[in-house]
Amino acid sequence: MTEVYAEPGSSYWPVLWGPVFALLGLAMETLSGPVHPLGWSLAGLGLAAAAAMWVRARRSVCSVSLTAESLRQGKEELPVARIAEVLDGEESLGARVLGGGWLPPKGTMGVPLRLEDESVVLAWARDAGALREALTGSIPQ
């Protein structure tokens, strides 16, 4: 299955924050007095582990994938065959957000879709224009 459009939800670079902060702390400690490399190593590993869990959750909940067969928003999958039309932004008031949740994830914009049963749902992406174009080219005419 070839992806027509994809957003990963998060990159892995935040996992490096913890070790970088630990190295900075170790460097500052070498200038000021006794050095505790084991403590800084454990702190860096702990922060990296916490960031890795955060990244994994973001990649699970905030990813977008459009193939010829389906649109996946977070953990929810919608068959493309059920999409009747890509709507303008004004028609999305009160629409159910795909992927579960009350609002689209932070940093994303909504793309309203009319389904074959005439209900309206709200897809979302960081680059809503690109998702709109990909969906328009993917839905059956």
C-alpha cells in the first residue's frame, strides 16, 4: 500500500534533549566542584526514556496516513470509499473529529469531509492544504 500523504506525528529528536541537558549539567559541574558522572548519566537516561514514551504516544495518536484504500487519523481508520466530498472549512461546525478527541491535535488544521451517509467529520493535518489536495485526488468521483 503506497501512502499518498503521511505525517508521522512527531520526530525522534526530542529523545536527545535529556542526554544533552545531562552533558551540560556535567560540564557545569566540572567547572564548579565535585563531579557525579553516574548521577548525570542516570538523569540523562531517565529523561531520554520519558521523552521516548512521549514521542511514541505522539506518533500513535497524532499521525496521519492516506493510502488509496484508507485515511488513518491517529488510531482511527476511515475507508476512502466512504468519503463523498471534501468540504470547505466553514461547514465543519459541530463535526466529529477523526481519531477521537474533542478537537484536532495542537498544531493541526481541520479538513471537513462529507461521508456517503451525509454526516460530516473533521479530518486534520499539520499541512491541511496538502491533505485536502491528496483527499480530493483520492476520493472516487
